[in-house]
Amino acid sequence: MEPFIVSALKYRPQTFKDVVGQEAITNTLTNAIENNHLAQALLFCGPRGVGKTTCARILAKQINRDGTEREDEDFAFNIFELDAASNNSVDDIRNLIDQVRIPPQVGKYKVYIIDEVHMLSQSAFNAFLKTLEEPPRHAIFILATTEKHKIIPTILSRCQIFDFKRITVSDAANYLKYISEQQGVSAEDDALHIIAQKADGALRDALSIFDRVVSFSGKELTRKAVTENLNVLDYDTYFKVTDLVLDNDIPALLLLYNKILAQGFEGHHFVIGLASHFRDLMVCRHEETIQLLEVGDYAQQLYLEQSKKTSKEFLLKALEITNQTDLQYKSSKNSRLLVELTLMKLASLNFSGEKKNPDERHSSLLSLNKLIPASYYRLAVKKEEPGKGVEESLAHPQKKIAKETVLSTESELDTEEVAVVSSVEETLPHHSTMVSEPPRKLEIKSPAKRVSGLSLSSIKAKKKHELNKIEVTYDEDSLPDDPFTVEELRKHWLDYVQKIDDEGKKILASNLSSDLPKVKDNVIRIELPNDTMKKEIEREQSSLMSFLKTALNNHHLELSISVNEETIRKYAFTPEEKYEKLREKNPAIDLLRKTFDLDL
């Protein structure tokens, strides 16, 4: 039985043409060799499994070939590989420097490949600096690392840097297809794409996964076998979830998520996959971005079909919700509830519910009023007799709701608004004991269309409004002017204070109680300690004066409020001040204190 060789070693590239996905670097190195323009220190950096060490070995062989060697010559005596992860001390670098001095026995160059060079210690880096800057003519150093940022700047400045990129899904899938043909394995395109996506840009990982899946399924590599072996959620699951979301089927969504959890999948993995699915649907909405979709032809057709069912607004909101769940998942105490709430929100995005048409006609005025907001519509009853006011025309007890609508809307609608009025025939139900009346015609004003204040229509409306103004004049001498005493004024003043205090206006009541009013020549005067109290009273001055004028039957009263900062001293704060206040109101309290020898 021959030993099994993993695909990553068996199909390791032997020439630059075989290297997958790094054409820019391989072309540069090939041209440098042909034009004798190769630097003596090279740094290959990039993620794992993208071909750094492979390219270093190919380069070491290529620079020693002169056409006289055998085809299988590997120049093993000219290539030295050092693992810096386990040889990272100063002594290891010193031994390397001692070897560099000796010229090669076969070939033209000695090539030193130092893998994982970022693992060298600070002292080892410093010991390597001089040799790296001025190596012998026969020595070439190739450094490889996955973490370039850990290498000191003095090393970076002495190297020619080549950045290796991740292998794309399509390149990895095409190479896996070539490997499967070489091994006689029948593989579905979707299965190879899933393996390439799982590898996350590393071709070596893709080949390792390929070997594992082939061991599981044999010569027939299907999408179902790959998803089952790799324990990944198939895109069919996300298509089904999206369909349920678009159908607003929350119970089915929760059951499907429970099934996914029962299969051993983590909720976080599901949310990340769902967000990627929505991203792919968004990509499919435009022909320019469809090339960003890294799936097989059959899956691409499925994405195109489902993207037509979704809107851009829905996908943007869905991406926002799933991304927020992704950020909150690790900090959540109840991760399952978090994902279920996410699914409920997604299913509610395009849920319209019961739509009500404001123009729908009903047989009852009550239902009509519930349907039409007072802020948008004006309800008016057509007068049949001249001179009849709104109150008379709405005297029927069952039309109170119409009257309230008229009063609320008349105050809110502006005369500058342009409206379309439609007439609606409405017959109101009557009680058996009431006298029946002929049907009333109701006018319903549709939502007002606002226009600019500088437009011709608004100017015309203002002029019309000016013409319709009614000037109200009265003779001041005809108003009542009954005399009154200060005691009567203060009595009604306190009555008003008690009234507003019962209404809950505690601050205003306190401000009005801070000073007793005085009157002279029909001018009521009060003195307050600060401007804040004055402003509070001035806001309610109209209501206050209306109350006093009616109570005293004198409509020539005026109110004068002055501010005196010194009046603040009238408030009692210390026990002595409080006692003095009490003694002013009731002098007998002083006799009480002296009789019983009381202390303050």
C-alpha cells in the first residue's frame, strides 16, 4: 500500500506558471531573473497558504538554472531553509552568517529562505542587519512572514517587499476543479465553491478541505455531502429564511431557527450567514455589481430570482438589523432570544397590516369621524335656512360629533391653504322618539395643500382675508366702572389664587400670593422680588384681569407690576424671623411665650 500524499504537497507548483492567483508577483520575479535585476534581499508577506514559501523555492531553483542541469535537479545543496519560529536566537543567526561566507559548490547562488521571520528576537534582528544590507555576491535572502508589522523598520528598509494577496473564491474553485479532474473525482461546481469559501483565501486550506470531503463522499462530490461534512449552512437555508421573512411568517421562522439550532449550528454563525445573504441579494440588484457575487452559476440564478422579490429599502434595513445583532451577540445574556427578535423584526419590515382608506364611505357619521383626522379635514353642515348658525344646524343630539369636528378643524386650518372640497351625502340615524329630519349634506375637506407665502394664490387669499375682517368697536365710557374697596379687591384676588391653585398651577398661585395688591385710580399695583415671578404673572395677566373686572364689575382696571430686589428680605428663614412674622399676625403669641417662658 503506497503512502497517501496530501494534495497540498502532491500538487505543489514547480514553476511560476503553476502558482495560482499571484500573477503580478510571479511575472515580476520572472522578468527580474531574465534581466538579471534581482535584489539580494526579498520579503514575501501575506496571509497563510497563498504561495510565499512555494514562490521562494521556485525562485531559488530558477536563478541557479543555466540549461546544463537535469530536469529534476532541485539544487538542494544551494537552498537553505530556516524556521525562525524555532531558531530565533542570536546564536542561530550567527551560525547562518558563518555559512553565508562559503560560496556554493554547485550553481551560482546560495539562497537562504527564512520562514516566519517575524518570530526572530530583537537581538537576532540586530545581528542580522549588517549581513542583510551587504551580503556576499553569491548569497540571496528570501524572508517570508504572515505578520509584516512585527518586523523592525531597519529590516524592512533593506528588503524588496512583495505583498501576496488572498486567493479569490473563483481562482480556488477553478484550481480545485483541476485537482478533481486529475484524481478522477466528479465534483459539482457549487460544492467546490463552498470549499473555496470555507478556505477563506488560503489555497492550502482549500486543498486540505478537499481531501477531507473526498475521503467522506468518495468519487462523487455533491453540495449536500460538502455542507454535511463541513457543518456549514447551505444557501438553500437562507433562501428559505428570506422567503419566510418576505411572507411575514413569524411562526415558521421561529420553527426553522429551532431546527437550525437542533442541527448543532451556532446562532452567531447563522446571523453572519444571513447578513452575507442579504448582501449578496443587494449585489444582484445591479448588473455592474453582480460580478462581486462569488457563487456558482446555478446559485447565481437563484440569487437573481430572489433579488427581484426584494426592494432596496428592505435590504438596507435588513442589513442594518443583522449587522446590529452581530455586534450585540457576544454581549447578550440570552443569545437565542436576540436572534429570534431579529427574525421578528425582519419579518415585520414589509408588513403593511390593515390599510384604511380615508375616502371610504360609511353609513354612520361616528365611523366617518373615527376614520378622518380632525387636523386634515373640515366637516361642515350645509345650511338650509338663512341666518342659522352652526350651533342651530347641529342641534340634533346625535350630531355632537360633527359639531366638535367643525370647531376643532376651523381653528387649525389656515386661510392660505388650498383645498378640494367634495360633497358626501350622509343620512344620520335617529332615535324612535326624535322627530325625523331630511338628510343633511356634509362637506368634507381633503388634506390641505400648502403653498408658498410669496405665491400669487397666497397674496390673493390674504387680500380676501383682509376684506372679510370685521372690525369690532365699542365705547369705553359705556363699560361698567363700579367703585370698590381694597378689601374687596384682595378678597377676589385671593379667590383667583385659590382657583388657579385648585387647577394645579401651584407656581403661579405662589407668585400671586407673594404680595397683597394695592389700588390707586383703577391701577392695581403689586411688588415682586425678581423678574422671573413678574414674567410668570404677565403670561396669565389677561386671565387674571378678566376675572377681577368681572368680579368687581369694573372694566377700567389696569395692572402694574414692579420688581424690588429688597422685598426678598420679607421672607422668614431663621427661627427669629419666623417668630416675628407670627407676632405681626397675632400679637397674643408674645404673651404666650412670656407666660410659659418658651424658647424659640
